[in-house]
Amino acid sequence: MHVCLQFAAKAADNELRGLAQVLSANVRGLSMPMMALLDYRGYRLVATTILPIGDQSVVYGSGDAGV
């Protein structure tokens, strides 16, 4: 396997492990996508669902613009 593909496969594995750790924290109201890792004939595919993200679902920063 090419070196770049090995790194990509490791990154995909780490992404799944990270998602599992976040889910194990049992944070109420936190939505996470379904995710699957598929290995087939030396290739790895990461499949994730698309979350319904809107204005009220993503909160970043302060509500008063830092005032």
C-alpha cells in the first residue's frame, strides 16, 4: 500500500475512535453522525451521515458578540 494511503487509513481509523470516545461521554442533547469504516481489497472507505445543521444547531462563540 502506498504511504499516503496508509496515512489516510490511519486517519480514518482515528476519526472513528474519536467519535466513539465522544459518544461514550454521554452528553445530553449532543447529536453525532452515524459512521462506518469499510475495508475492501486493501482500500478503506469512511461513510458518514449528513447531520441536519441549521442556525440553532451550531453554537460557536458568545451570544452577545463578545461584549
